[in-house]
Amino acid sequence: MNIIIIEDEKPAARLLQRKVEKLGLQVNQMLHSVEESIHWFNSNPHPDLIFLDIQLSDGLSFEIFETIDIKSAVIFTTAYDEYALRAFKLNSIDYLLKPIDEDDLETAVNKFKARNISAPNLSLDFEMIKKMLVNPMDRNYKKRFTIKMGQQLKMINIEEVECFYSENKGTYLHTFDNRDYLLDNTLEQLETELDPKDFYRVSRKFIIPMKGIKEIQIYSNSRLKVILPTYKDDEVIVARERVNDFKEWLG
């Protein structure tokens, strides 16, 4: 099976590649922009399956299909909410919601194998999906949080956040002035709401902003330890499997 990944965030593309290859499949090519993808499709045989992110660095991935008559099946990898994803499902388009769960990935691949989707149906579905979705380029990431404190509401701007962490089945926001606030969101939900250029989930417990990093230290078992300005309740450790992607995110 010939497989390619089209994803503008290289750490996310590599992570997906590793998960796909754990299923015994081979990713033959990774592309990161509309322009690069169009050039590649013009010069290479079309793959059997494409893992496709909708928003790329230079535009929407739909532009690839408007330029090239793609002869491939597609599984979307997207951070859109459940209502848009339900629409994908109704139109027989497979999808994976970021962050990608390995069981969902295996189910989607098996679904592709069973359905053997044809290219003409894909063209129709792309047009329908475009009408249903708000342009991803116009998407706004989370800018502030509204916290309930007794009978009052407190507004916390995203610039005030030093980190997000989970503890005792709760999710907390920690600010640069060393205060903690309980949120209704889970870390999984926050991953889809925060700008990935500014925030990174270093482990199952922590999401940190680039501006919150005070120091990075070498830690045991090929891991990294991040020192934050005020958060001291627990060590912020970059999980070993995330270290390479974390370094890429740092630039």
C-alpha cells in the first residue's frame, strides 16, 4: 500500500508516521504545503491513501484537489469539532481527530481497506465539506479564559498563562503571578483550542507555552526537564517519545 501524509506541522507529521508504521504500514512520502503537494502529484504516481490535514501553511488542502485530479482515498487529520466531523462521516470521508488516538487510527485504516473508496466520490465530498466548514484560515485560537470564582467571573488572557496541568482528575490553569484556576476543559480539549505555534503538550500532564520556558535541563532516560518561572508543585518533564518533536517545536 502506497501512503503519504500531508501535514504542515513536521512534528505532527512524524508522530503520525510512527503511529501508521506501528500498524505494519509504510509511509512513502510526507508533504507539508499546498505548493509542495501539487508539485509532487504532478511528478509521481498517486498513492493509495492520503492522510490529509485541512489547514496547511500556505492555504487549504482543498486547493490541491482543485488543481490536481487526485486518484487516492483520503483520511482527514483535523482539529475540527465533533459537528464538522459528523458531517465528514455522513459523506463517507474517514477522519482522525487530533490528537490522534492509535485505536482510532487503526479503525480508520481498516475502514479504508474495507471500503476501497473511489476518486470520483471524493471530489463530490470535498465540495460538500467546503460548504459545511468555516474557512480554517479564519479560525481563532483561544485568547482568554473565563473563570468562575464564587459569585464572580474572572477573565484571564492567554498571555498570562504559564502552563496548564492536570491533577486529581481536574485541569488547572497556572498563571505567571503564581495562581491556579480550575478549568472545565480537559488537556485534550485545550490541545485543539490553543495555537500550536505557542503551546506544546510535553506530557500527559502538562501543556506549556513557549514564553513560559525559563530553562531546559537534561533529565534521566533521554528526557528533558522544563523549568517554569513560578510553577513548583511538580516537575515538568518532556516525555521521552515527545523529545524530538519538542525540539522541533522550539525551532
